[in-house]
Amino acid sequence: MRLRSSLFAVCGLLLQLFGMAIFLRGFFPAPANTFGAAKARASAAPAEPAGGLASNRTGLPSPLFGRVVIMLVDALREDFVFGPKGKQFMPHTQQLVERGSSHSFIAKAWAPTVTMPRIKAMMTGKIPGFIDIIMNLNSPTLLEDNLIWQAKAAGKRTMFYGDDTWIRMFPDQFIEHDGTTSFFVSDYTEVDENVTRHLDKVLERNDWDLLILHYLGLDHIGHLAGPNSHLIGPKLSEMDNIIQKIHTGLVFKDGEAPLPNLLILCGDHGMSDTGSHGGSSSHEVNTPLVFISPAFRKKKSFESEYVEQTDLTSTLALGFGLPIPRNNLGHLIPSVFEERSLREQLRYLHLNGYQLSLLIQESIPAFEKDAGYKLFQIAQKSHGSWIKLYLEGNTSETLANLGKKVLRQYLDAVKFMSSSLSKIVAQYDLYSMIVGTIIVVEVIFLLVVCTPEALGSTAEFEVPVFSPFYSLLFYLLCLMFAAVHVVVCTSTSTSCYFCSLSWLLVATVVILISALQCVLFSTLWKCFANGKPQQKSCAVDCSSWSELNLVLLLGSIGHTVSLASSSFIEEEHQTWFFLVNTLLLVFFQDTCRKYFAVSDPKGKATKWNPEDIDCNEQQTAIHGLFETSDLDPKDDKSKSYTRSDRNFEKLLVLSSPWVILVFCRLLRSLNQTGIKYAEKPDIGHWLTSSNHRIELSTLTAISLLLIFVLVQKKGSFVSKAALALGLVGIYCYRAAVGNVVFPWKLDKQGIIEARFVYVFILGILFTGVKDLLKSGVVSSDTVTNSRGLWEIYNGLVLLAALLLRPHNLPVLLFILLVQMILTRFIWRILDYDAAQITIIYYWFGQASFYFQGNSNSIATVDISAGFVGFEDYVKLPAIFLTIFGTYIGPLLWAVHLTCYMSSERSRYSSASVGHSCYCFILLRAIPAAVYIILITSLRYHLFIWSVFSPKLLYEGMHTLVTAAACIMFTAMDQKRMFKTLS
């Protein structure tokens, strides 16, 4: 079957996506072996070890606290409470922390630092799997043993107000609740007022035992404006007033209750320096955990220690008189129980150790060799000896020393067991990973083997699609893979996702793998039989490799190899910045060679002679200059101008790489990204601080004006008007949400302004689609087709300007300026082919991704882009806008490449679009395939969840975005082929 290289590459990329999806399902599996949905029972609590005597402590200890209030402030960083901002904006809390009856801790959360996994961790004591970051969008019912279920089973009455994630996770568990949506990030006022309005009445009532409050406003401010926003201080003051109100209400009720009340202030996760979360930086994982109760002694000085966030589960369970959830991995926080007698402290630690030892036995086959388990057995025996002496009435110093020794043994035992269990939070579905890897590797080998023919003069070649179905090898492979599937699924003791699929789906995958392998063998045989490609490649001439070809090849290979290093992944932006800078130096060298060195017939360089330069090249470059001026290159005045100003034109071309280099250096200082320098001050932080709103407003206005100047050249009058009004609407929207200044008061949430812009975006996109359909169906007008593509590009630029934060608008301006410089100057002078230009565009797209402030950490994903113009969470638009807002750089470069190839039909052959599409897909498919192999071998690496796993998600999403862009490429290539044939 004869296929265009672009269509063949897109089909291959879609198959690779399918293989990556299977791999991802295996790499992010269900959690490791636990007790599942089984619940701990108070009746199953072990008796106190008594050394052979009869102890009267056989059940759970009596609770320490009567009523408990958990105040969870979303995205509350530890320095917001314990740092300078806490001292400035939270005076009451500071007084309680430093001088009050409280215990303060810095609780460390595990990645991913998003809300649903963190709630799950605090309520179950279990470390969630990394795939829970996806489940965060639609939190399912939590079936595992948890504190909320235990409280209800014990007759405790629980009330909840705040983030409705809790209501979805714990349905029918609250006697009263009122949820607020967590996805409407533009609202940071009413979302908290809807929680606080219940407080006065609830604190006066006596019909509850556990009250949970989840405040979202601080998190929403972070997503909108970052941690340095002027909105942070008032929000912290609001939280401090609420803490004072709750504390006062509980103190007032303490005299009426037999047991003291407890107020817990905590955060589910922190907030990065950009205002987001999801990663593992110190500001994201470190949260405050403050216990406030009259049961504690008043402190004389401020002290805080580090604990795990999961330690809250066991501490709160025993403090509230509940069984510890069966899957809990945390250990008791000793200082919370230090006011109790030594016998009670030992009893609490014994219960915690017993629960962890049961989990060790279930999760680790050789549990007898575990250091924590062995130490627990020793501590339990020593505890029995101590109880025996205690019950016999021994009051000597030996009893006290032995008790302290047992206490230390228990503490060490529970810490060791907790650490051992934390290292096996999940097990991989290796079978699904292997199946996905096989598909990905087969596809990438097929694409590489077919490259010489795909980049041939016609950009089409014969693909043996149907012949495998007539070969004996195909059926033998099908039988072999089916037999392997049966053996694996019937012999394994673990649950495999691929084994749970229906036989129809499994058969489809088996046929696909076998067919791909046969097509690969057939293509290899044809290559070896022929000895050389049947067509001469016009895209890559191997006989004359230039410095540019060498840089492009070595740079692409070097970047792919660097993915094996965690440090290179964390600082991947440095790789792309270096490659782009090197590329610009090559541009300068090639332009110098073009102007100052001319080769003689023997290939030797000679001294430059102005008369030897082809005037047509000069005229072409000058014509590009006139596209931005009012002069007509055809009239005599313009010709006179051209002849007299060649030196000026030469200066512009030679300076272009250096101008781009300066832009790149400025943008590197705009957003500090990665890990090493992420916390260093940058221009973006300076602009977004509350003291520089005037400067940010000026920059925003100038950037929007220049964007209009650069974009409006290719559009019709109607689209120019829509573009101008849309850019004005963008400034109004940013003024409405408080980012920039505006002389009039606007809607606080910016909903109307954003929807105003969406109308113009859709109008421009509709105009572009109409022109494309007109050129493809009604007539074969290439001008209309090109105009339609540029209209779509203009609409995407307007959407990008709306979604980008104001301080990032220079990134969009940089993209447009560099694209203009490349197309108007450099490409017109340097004879780069379609494959070379495609690789250059891909590199600039990758660099733009990091200039925007993105990284390989989930924390840099700006989810606020998904809620621009929406009053509530709407799933599909939110997902689309978030993805587009994240990949603005790569997408705009890919679409611009399509538009450029379409508008330069006279310059490039009919095969150039196919070459571009094929190269673009290879550039994305090869690193993704190599990374899947690398991450399989590194799956037990220390940084697998904090570094390699987020990068895997980015690779998968980037491949999906590339597939969407290349489908547009392919559609244009197919239409161009039909027009050529006709």
C-alpha cells in the first residue's frame, strides 16, 4: 500500500500513544498489598503485654480529647505560619504557637502535593500512589479504612464545611455538610465565606464531636497571583481571625465538657514560588501542623519539629479513642502524649507498633528480617517485663529506667517499620509495562527504518500493510503471544491490568503486535535486499554534511541520552537553552559564510566579492523587508532603495541571530525554573509582587500592543478588528482579577471580560476554518488556503495571550518576534531544507516551553488557565485550556511551521510538508520511546516518584499534543498531494 510519509508517521505516532497508554497503566498501578476495604475494630485491639500476669488494659485507651476541630487551610505553607508573614498577619496564631498550650510541627507531605491524595494520606495514614494526581480531578469514594469511618462507627458525630472533595470521598459519613467547589480558582472570597458563615451557630451547638473545615481561598490566590501577591496578607489575617474565633469558642465550652477540646491547624500541601503545587520542592511539601488544647502545658518558647503528614492519622485516632486505620503507615507523635503517664504512653506506642507489625507481615514476605519488626518484638517483651514489675508494685529507679528504655525501643521500632512500609507504597504491573514497551519499540524502529524512503523526493513509499496477514510468521507470532498471555495471567499471583481485559481487546493487541513485527521484518528485508533506498532523498544529502546538520544530530541525540539522569531531567531547560544558543551561533556563521565567503568551482573558499552574490537572494530578502513597510518593491523608488541599501539589509541579517540571542538571555531571567535555581529571584517574581503593579501593567499593555502589530499582518480587516478588541478585552480581564491596574472598577472575577475575548477567538477561528473549507471544497485557491491557516494561527495567539499570566506575555511576544525574524530574514538568505527547518522549529518550541516557566515538575502546571471565563468547573474545557496553556510554546511553533510551509509553496517542493511532518514526529517519538525503556530500568531509583514519574506524564502529554498538531500537518499534505495530482 502506497502512503504519504506524513500519514504513515501520524499513524505510527497514534500507535505509539496507544502503547504508552498501556505502559502508563502498568507503571501507575493500584497500591501494594494492604487490607483493602477491611476496617480495624476496637474489639481486635491487642491486650497490654503483662509478662504472664493479668492486665486490666485489654481494650483501647480512653480518649484524650472531647471534641476536635480540624481546620485545614489549602496550600498553607509552613512559613505562612512560622515565618515572617505569620508574625505580620497571624498574631493570634503566633501567640498560641509561641506561648500558648500547643504543640507545633512541620508536617512533610509526599508527592504528588495535590488535595485529594493529601486528604487520603491524612485520613488513612497511607501514602497515596502517584496516579492519584489524575484522580484528583474526580475524587472517588474512599473505601479504605479511615478516620471518618472509624469516628462514625464509634458513635462520633462528624460535621464538615468546605471543599466538596471530602463529600465525594466520604459520602453519607457527615451528619451535616456544606461543600464548595475547589476548581473555581477565580473565587477566593465567597469560597471561604461559605464556610465561615456556619461557625457561630456550630460552635454553640453540642450535637457534634468532630468538625472539619477546609478553606480554599489561599490556594486560589496562589494559583491566580502567586505567594507574593498583595492578596496573601489579608487572607492570612482572615484565617487568623477564624482561628481566634474557634479557639475562643472551644475554650468557652471546655468548662462544660469532661475532656479538653482540641483544635488542629494544618495544610494539605504547600505552595511553590509560582503559586502552584504538585511537586516536591520544600515549599510544596512542608506544611504547618499545630495542636492547640488546654491538655498541653503552656510553652515558654517556640519549638517545632519535623513529622510526616501521615503521622497525624495514628496520633488523632488514639487521641480521639479510635482504632488506628489498618493501612496506616504513620507513627505516633510522642510530644502530643507526653502529659500522660508512662504506662499510657507505652500503651499508645504498643498499639501503633502492633498495627504496623501486622501491615509488615502482609506487605513484606521476609518480614522476620525487617529491623523495625525485630525491634518491636524486643520492645514488646521488655514492655511485658515492665508491666510485670509495675503490677507487682515496684517503685524503684529500675522501673523508671526500664520504662524509658522500652519507650525508646518502641519509638525506634515504629519509625523503622513506618520507613520500611513507605518504601513499598506501590508495586508495578510489569506485564502491562512490557506489552506497552513492545508496541512503542516496534513503532519507533519502523519509523527509523523507513526514514530514507519517507524523506525521498516524493515523500511517499510502499508500506506492506496487508502482506503480513498472508504470512506464516504472522500466525506463529499470534499463537506465541497468545500463549504467553495465558501463561502469565494464569500463573501470576498479582493482579495485572492487561489480564483483566476482555479476550477481544487482548486479541486486538496481539494481532497489532504481530502485524507490526511482520511489517518491520518485511521493511528490513526490502532494505537489505535492495541495498539502498529506491529514491534519492532530497531532504538529507549525506554527501555534504554541514555544521548545522552535525549540531542538529548531536543535539537531538545528546538530549535523548540526558534523559537517563535525574539531574538533567530536573534541569532540562538548561539543555534546550544551550542547544538554542548554539543554533544561533551556527546561524551567524552561515550568514557570514553566505556574505563574506564564496566557493570556487574546486570547492575552495575565496575572498568575498560583492558582485558574486546572487542579486535574486538580495531582492528576496529585501522583499521581506518591504512586507513590513509602506513601500512597494515593484515601483522604481523601491528598486532604487534596494540597490542603494544593500549594506543595511546585510546588517539586519547578520544581527538577527544576536538579537534573538539577547531575547533568549532576557527570557531566561524572566522565570527561574527547574530545581537548582527555582527559588532564586527573577524578573517574574519582581513583576508579580504587589509593589510593582504599575510596571507589570505597563509591560502588559506594551506586550499586547506589539502582539497586535506582529500578528495582524496576515489577517483580513474583520479579523484585525476582532484581534484588537480581543487584546483590549485581555487587559480588562487581567485588571478585573487584580493583576494590573485599570482606571475603572471591573467585575471582580473577570468572567464577563474573558467571555468577551472568547467570542473574538471563536470568530477568528471560524473565519480561518471557513477559508480552509472554501479552498478545499469550493475552489483550489492556494491564497485562500494560506490565509485560512494564518487566521487559525492568529486565533490561537489570541487564546494564548488570554491564558498566559501577564508577566509571561513577553514569552509570547518573543515567539512572534523570532518567528518573524526567521521567516523574513534568515530563511530567505540561508537555503535550509524542510527537515532542517522542522528540527529548528522543534528546538525553539521546546525552549519556549521552559521560557514560560514550565519544568518537569507537576507544580509548574498552571491549572488556573482551565478556569478562565468559567463560573464553575467544566471538565472538557478545563482540560483543554490547561493543556493548551501549558504547551503554548510547542503548539504555536508547530502551527506556525504548518502555516509557513503552506505559504512558501514556490520555495519548497510538494514533498516538503511530508518531510516536515515526518521529522517532527520522529523528534517527539524517539525521546518518548527511549524514556520508556529508561524509566523501566530505573523504576526502583530513589527519585522515581519525585523526578522520573512526573517527566513520564509530561512525555505522554507532549506526545498527545504533537499528534494533534501533526494531524493538521497531514491534512494539509494530503490536500496538497490531491491538488498536485489533479
